[in-house]
Amino acid sequence: MNESIQSALDLLDSKISSAQFDKEIKNSKFLKDCKTKGFNQCIKDGLIQFPKNAQERKGTRKYNFNRGRTRDEVVQKINKIHKLRETGMLVKDACKQADVVYQTYYDWCIALDLPYVRK
């Protein structure tokens, strides 16, 4: 089954002509089913499956803190930013004062499952 799906994806990626695609269909039951039934029906029949969410597609992400900082140091920086935010400071300004790039702060919050307030 996986080989069939991979061959279909390879065919679509190679941008072959319709005539070549029809020729390939003769050799592949999976492609015949997709063309005759349509992709929606193939999905309903279970011939094509998609991951239910992004975690299944990407796998579990683990953040690497080996950039000169330990996990505890990162949590301290995030807490510092949160305290600055409580005083009414904007995220961008709080990150600057804590010497952390905004995107890094956001990534840390996501990786550590800590609260992130955008405004």
C-alpha cells in the first residue's frame, strides 16, 4: 500500500503528461481506483489516509536547549518576560529587555508548554 501511494506521489511530482499518466494507470490498480472513483471516494474507502493532526504528521518535537542555556535558564528568562508583561509592557519590548529574540521566546513557550499571551 505504501509503495502504491509513494509511486502515485512520485508520478504527480514528476509532472508527467496526461498520456503518460494514462499509460501508468494501466500498470497500477491504486491509480486506476483514484482516477475512476475520484480521490474523495478513495479516502472514504481507506485507500488514502491523512494524519489527523500536525503532531502525527511531524512527530513529537523536542526542543534542544544545547545552545548555551539550560532548561532552568530558559524558564527564568520566560518568567522574567512574563513579569515585564504583567507591568503592561509589550511582548516585543519585554523580549528586548530580557535579551531574547521574540521568535525564540515564542518557541520556548510552545516547547515547554508554558502560557503565551500575544498582546
